[in-house]
Amino acid sequence: MKVTNFTNDKVNKIPNQFCISTPEYLMFQSYNSNIVKTTFEYGKRVVYLDEYYYNYSKTTSKYRNKYLGETTKEIETKIKAGIYILTNLN
């Protein structure tokens, strides 16, 4: 397992925002809460969002969006379409 601080565009570390990588998955963690888990199943990227914390605060949403490279609207659309899966990651 490798844990690194999330960084901004100037490559400065952002406090309390982390990227976790293992051979099985990638995870974005805000403070002590897992927000996004990405796996690769059968060669396909699968994104799981924590059903409670994924949209917990403006800060969490800001860095979640940066991590996924999407807007909140795009994420909500993918949740409704079943592309992103809400589950308990904590």
C-alpha cells in the first residue's frame, strides 16, 4: 500500500487529502473518510463512491471532483445512470 498527499496544480501537498494505491484498487481519502474507490474489473474501470461521505462538504466535493477530473453534475449523472456505484466505503 502506498499513501501520498493529494497535490494542487503547483504540486503543493494538500493537508488531509490522500491518494492510496494498492495492487487491487486506488482510493481517495478526505480526512479519515474514504470517498472514492476505483478498481479495474475485467479490464474495465469501476468507480465506487461512499454513499454518505462522497458529497459531505464543499472541500470534499472540490477534491473529489479534482481526483475524478469531473464536475459534481457529471458525477451525479453517472450515479443516476449506474455508472458510478454508491456503497459504504467506511
